[in-house]
Amino acid sequence: MGLFSRDTSRDPERTWAFAQYAVKHGLTHEGLFPEVRMETSLDGVRVRFCQWEAEETWRDSDGDEHSTRVWRAEASVYDPAWLGDLFVDEQHLVHRAACFFGAQDIAVGVPAFDEAFVVKCSDEARARRLLTAKACEAMVAVWREGHRVRIANQRVSYAYGGMLEDPQGADVMLRALTWVVASLGR
């Protein structure tokens, strides 16, 4: 047994379930469960789903370094050049402190979105054009489900901190990401 409640070594039954899901929905598929990668185009948007094991490292209050292995799942859209340098991420304590000391972010006029997310862009008009009310609503809906949705480095991503054992979880992520991307202005 590994760090998890069940053995996370290659699982032929779940590998088959993800492969069957991929075939049914026209996705390319590679990898053996739990390390799965799938790619397709949904509603005209090229999306990718990846699940992998990563190592997280942190320092405790005594300065001692610790690490643990964790699973990550992410749906993403890469290289949409039309995003430019748009950056959107959830508010963190660091962002709030920076705003307190005068740092500016762009408010788009959707209260729930402006409260939850930080927006940066060299072209404020482009940021507002891209972040339509529908796109803001989509991002807030994903965020309220407890998942991280962000736009950075010409990439839109939706992350889940854990292992998805059912391909339906990947489907939910891909469709939510597609909703966000399709809602962005151009």
C-alpha cells in the first residue's frame, strides 16, 4: 500500500474505464490509471485532462523541510494567444495585503467575481472585453464548487487537488472548463 487508503499502482479496471470513456467521447487517451492523459475538442475548444502524482514540499515553523506525495487532476486549454497577458486567479491573503498597500487589480464590474478573483493585464480594455459577465459567472460557479480555476500564461486551467477514480469526474472538469473558455469574449 502507498500513501493512500488503497494501492494506487496501475489499475487495469480503471485504466479500461478511462479508455472506454475516451473512445466514447472521441478523446485521445494515454497512460495507465491513475496517471491518465486525455485530449479532445469540446464545443470547438481544444482541451486536455491530466492526472499525476506530485511531491509537495513545505517548511514548518522550525524551518524543517517536509514533503508528501499528492495526486492532482487538471483540465486545461493551452496557448490561446488571444488571451495575451491576462492573469486571473483567486484572491489569496497575499493579494489582499498587496491591495491594502496600494496594488491595483482590474475590477470588471461583476461583484461576486471581483470579490473572489484578482485580475491583472497590461491592457485593461482587453481584460474587460475577455471577462464577459458569462465568463465571470462560469469562473465563480467553478470556484464555488471548491476548485481552482485560473487564467495565466495564455492558459486556462481548472484544478482538482486529488485523484479522480471515475472518468465522469474528468468529464465534469472538461465541460466546466469548456464553459469558461467559450464564455470569454474575443
